[in-house]
Amino acid sequence: MKRFVVLLLLAAVLLHGGELLRMEDSTDAMGTIFTVIAYDEDQQRLEQGVGASLAEAERLNQMLTNYNPGSELSKVNRSAYEKPVPVSAELFDLLSRCLEFSRQSQGSFDITVGPLMKVWGFYRGSGRLPAKTEIAGAMASVGYQNIVLDGKTRSVRFRKPNLEIDPGGIGKGYAVDRMIEKLKENGIKSAMISAGASSIYALGAPPNDKGWTVEIRNPREWGESVAEVQLRDESMSTSGDYEKFFEVEGKIYSHIMDPRTGYPAVGMLSVSVIAPLTLTSEAWSKPFFILGRDWAVKNKPKGLRVFLCEDKTPTECAWLQ
């Protein structure tokens, strides 16, 4: 892991007659850049809080990465078909929540999508068009229903061989929430954490403002935005077909996979979800992208705000009513 300490700003801001310090720092984890911007009156508290937050991202990277054969998740993927694998309470609880998201989303959110991501070339790559036989082979190893969690032994077992848990659809959001908790534990009340700009949590508000202003980018025009939101003690996650994709004969294939069909989802360009937790906003952005506006209207959980950009001519972007 690489810590980015070159960007460290301590700027004094007048607030109610006192000085408020600003600190910004980043770390590389889970294949993306986690950035923390925080404000506080005490420099030591600010440094401790930001440091603890970044250290938490690095800790979770060691637990959830598939790239390290010694990580807890890698051990599960390697052995859970042969025998039940005991796991930490933290990983067990996270997997339990993932399976609940899968049930609520009719299987459109599925953490066993790993074999499909590999066959489509999105695992450590930019994508490729696989043969139908390859897709069929990968589909044989996909299905959240094949994960068995035993609460008594706190273990994980797979019903099928070659099953693989892929944290790509949930890990960043969970990490952001845990990082926010570390800031709170250190007394920080004003901060924003961004995981590669796709998952964001806004804690409190910046100086002299009611919230953190965040733009939703235009999925087809780089540098332009289609909406602006103000976040306070809430998260926003965005899934877009522009994040990772390849093009064949004029058709775009994105990394957002429909685990029910084995093919990249079509119909949406981007979906942004605002929720109390980043775990929730990140998880739900995929089902809304895959299943579309009509399904989202009927099945959106309470407490979520959803902004969709549909693949139409011209592109249609609007808040879900």
C-alpha cells in the first residue's frame, strides 16, 4: 500500500473568533484512492483522526482484498468449498449484510460475481469480449444462494466449486463508513471521505456552510455535471458505465455485471444513491443500474434518494420520484 502524504494542507480558517485547521491526506487501498478532508481546532486531534482513518482503510484492504493470498477473504475463496472456514465477526457480519442486499435486490446485487468479472477481463484488466461458452462456464460458479453462513460456528461454506466472493461492489463503501467512525472516535465533527470519487461520505459541514457540495458528473461529457447536491451526515455512491469499459463494433460493455444473465447491464448510464451509510448507497447503486427506473420506483427502500441517467437519445437524467 502507498500513503500519499504529499498533499497535506493545514489552513487556518476564522470561525467564531477561533482558528479551524484543515487537513487533507490520502492512501491507496482496494484498487482506488481514499481521500480524507477534515477540519478541527486542534492540530494534534486532527492529525490523529485522519491518520487513524487512513490506517483503517489499509487494515480493511488486508482483510478484503483478493490480490493478497494471505487475506481473510482469499482464504475463504480458496477453501470454503472444501470445508467451512471460520471467519472474524466483522467479515461474518459484512457477508450477512451482503446476502440480505442480494435477497432484497432479487439477485442483481451478488458478491459471487467474481468468475464473471474474470471471464470478461475486468479483474485486473480493462475488459474483453468472451465466448458464450466462457460465460456459461462462469455462470455455473455464480450465485449468492450458494454461500452458507453458520452463525453457531461463525463460518462460511460454498455449495459449489469455483465460487468466489468479489468485494468490488461493497468493500469501498464499508471502508468509508469505518473510516468515518475512526474520525468520530477521535473527536472530528467535520470531514468528507471519498473513495475514488465514486463513494463519498460527508460528516457534518465545512466551515461557514450547511453541508458538503458534491457534483454528479455527466456520464457522457467529461468535466460537466448534471446535478449538484449538498450532503451532511450522509453518503452518496455512483455507479456508471464510464468507470471501466471497453468497446467492440460501436457497442460499449461496462464492468457493471448483471449476475442473472452473465452480461454487462444495459439501459443506464449512471446511478447515484444517497443514503445514511456508504455501505448502503454503494450496494444499492448496482441493482438500480441493472434493473432500471421502473423497478427502482417500485422497490426503492425508504430513506434513499436516487438520481438516474438513462441511455436514451438525448440522455435523460433526473431524480427518482
